[in-house]
Amino acid sequence: MPRNQEMFRRWQRYVPPRANGQRLTPSSALCERHFDPQFVQHYFEHTINGQLVRIKRGVPCLTPDAVPTIFPDSPSYYTRRVPARRKPIQRAPLPPPKRRRTSTKTTSSSETPPADASTEGEEGSVVEPAPEAPTECEPVVEVVECEVTPAFPYKDLPLPSGRWARHVISETPLVIAYSTCRLSDDQPGCLVTEKLVLVREHEDYAECQVYMDGRRLGTFEEAGSTDYPQTLLQRLDSARRCTGLGQPEKFSLTERLLPPSVEIRESGLHSVQCCGAATTRSGLSDKCQCAKKLLRKKQARLERRMRAQDIPPVSEVAMDTEQLQLVIVDASPGDSVDGEIRPDVEDSTTSVEVVNAEIVSDPLEIGNGETKPPAMELEYSKTAATPYRNVLGQVAIYVQ
């Protein structure tokens, strides 16, 4: 990373963020494939006796003005074309200008009498002009195309549609907000911000923060391209919102049974780490897609547990596999009573049994039958149906 802070911030603008929104830090590293070949020096170059001598470097080095411009794993608009450097113009030195001889105008011999040699030397001598100043050659200035990135390119961004608005939050320092809003369902007089681009101006750079439904989107920041500010709002306007996982009833779960990685929002269940923007074809974010699989697995486990704990219905139990018991109210020991036992209405068996029972123990308590009734021997005979319930095992049967 460059030690110059201005150059480091320029690198931050050029390098796209990672998928997790991580920005370029002073401890980061970039490989050679992200730089144009003209920015990479593989040789030491020296001029010895007018000849250029090149010695290969052990480790390639970057030029002082090197900037990462090639990102093959990112969208194409992150990669920038750098103009090739022009070779310095080498011209041969110009020859010195030729001297031009000029003579003074002399009067004709008819008008001026001849003079002696001394006079001729004074008046008719050939006068050499003063040497002209050498012509100065204008230096050839090499014009190299370079990019000039404004310090605050977010001041007047084109709005994608009429739903977008621009607000000046603060003038010193300058803070501008681009946002879309909707009316609140709970409070009709309040506006709820759906999408927000908050820009703060600093001394030599601009800080941009993008929010959707109150959650920051790191993937829309630090693009590193000159056309990025102009396309930022268009990209955010076309971004879809995460639809969520639905209501808890969809997964047969209550709020208490939800895992800690899932929370309830206005639109339903969402992952705690959901940024609010849809990144998959199903209209969910990556985090919500993983949370949906987790909820389905938990729902399947609960259904299997409930099926394992279900008690089989009475109709599934055979009537003649266990000894029956009969409980008779208002009887004394030694009395012989007759009773009729009929299976439950849910039972598919239509046969009815008439039994003769004799009480062989203490009398039964009159009331709700809180004590366990004594077992009785039953004699079976087929007869008409009577409205009493027949069950198996140690469950008591009450005859009214």
C-alpha cells in the first residue's frame, strides 16, 4: 500500500469492495494482475557511456504513480483503460543560424564627389551587422491524458425518477442526502425512508454511505471509478428489496422457537445479518436464503418429534387382547350385577358384550371415582348395542 495518504485514498476509490463490504486497509495487499504493465518495473535501467543498461530486478516494483485499474473478477465498469505512455521525443540539436551580410546605402557617384581613403573608410566602408540573437526553440511539451477526479463528485447527481429527492442536510461541512420515502402505516403524518444515499464532504475526498430500510449496504460504496457517482443512484434504484421468509406460522413456529439468527421485521422473518437487498433469483438476500434452509430443517425435526409422541387412537386397539375391567357405581360387596359394555363410537367394531360381574372387594366410593376401582371377572355374551365405552389395559370403565 502507498504510504502517501493522498495516493492511498486514490487507491481506495479505484479498488472495488469485497463481497462482505470490506474496504481497502493499509495492511491490504494487491497482486500484479491488478496493475497495467506500464506501472510495473521488472528491470533496473542505467545509462552507461550513452548506452541503456537493463538489469532484472529480483522483485518487481511499482512506479510512483501506479494505480490499480484491472479487476477481472469484478464487474466490467470497475476496470479502467489507462492511456499508453508516450516515449520522450528525441531530436537532434538545431544548427546555428547563418550570418547575413547587409551594406549601408551609399549615395551615387554623380551626386557625391569621390573622397579619399580615409573618408571612404568612414562613410563607404562595409558595416557588418551585429550578430543576431540565437533563435529560441519552443520546448516540446508532452501531452499525456490524465484523469482529474473531483474532490466532491456527488453534489449534483442525476435523479433516476421523480420519487427521488435531494436534500442539503448541512452546508458546513457539506452533507447531501438523496432518498426515496413512503408514508408510515402506523403514523400517517410521518415518512419512512426506503433508500438513502448520504454523502459527506471532507477536505480532499467525499464519504458516501448507502442505506436500504435503515440498513447499510457496503456493496454500493467505494467503487473506484469516475462514472460511479453518476450511476450510483441508478444502480440503487434498480436494486430489489429482500422479500423475507414470511410469517412464523408458515414454518409452524412460534416467536419463542425461532433461532437467534432470525428476527421479525415489518415484512416478516429475516436473517439478523440481512442487509435488505435481494441478491438471489428468489428475491432473498444470501443471509436470508441460508436462514430459510435452517428454518425448514427445524420444522422437519419438530414434525418428526410430534409424530413420535402421538398416542394411537382407541380404534387401533384390539378388544380381546387384554382383560377388561368394570366399575359400577352404588354397589355393595357380594352383590351380583349385570352390565353391558359397548365399544367407543370411534371404534370400527360393532359387536356388543354383556357381562355378569360380582363385587369381591370393598365397596366403591360414590363420587368422581378418585380411588382405583377393583378388578372384576367378566363373563362375555353377545347382545344388542349399549352406550358404554370399552377400552383395554388398566383404564377403568364407568357404567352409569
